Amino acid sequence: MDRKPITVLTTILREGAKLPLYGTEMSAGADISACLENDIILEPGSYVKIPTGLSIQIPQGYEGQVRPRSGLAAKHGITVLNSPGTIDADYRGE
């Protein structure tokens, strides 16, 4: 798949954070991972913010999107609350 290269600056905020990676050559987006200090127990009907340990700087004119993993959503009902979650180019938080 031909991709137009862009630079997304990434800052590691927590020890153990993993950089985003494309799972396959044809992946539409990069996968991010949770960066947890302790296990999280998610009760039915509740929600929680999951830290990534990363801050990214998206170029102006672009956006990032956080989408649920289809397997987690289908098998366990775990999803992104405001799916897809938008990361604006000027957002610098975790």
C-alpha cells in the first residue's frame, strides 16, 4: 500500500510505553498499547480512561483517530466510548 509519509512526533511520558506500530503492511492505522502500572478491573456498564504513556504531535491539517479493537468489542463489549475518538492536531496530552 502506498502511503504519503508524514512525521508524527511522539513523546514517551511513562516507563514501559510502547510506540505505535502498524500490525501489517496493509494496516490502515497504527496500533497503540495500554501503559498500565496496575491491573484494571472494568465492571459492566462502567468506563475508564486507559493510559498509553504517549503524547503525539500530529501535523496541522491531519487528525488522529482512536478506534476500538473489533475483537474486544465483539467478544467482551469493550469499546471506545466516543468512537471514533478524535485527536486534534493541537492536542498534546496523553
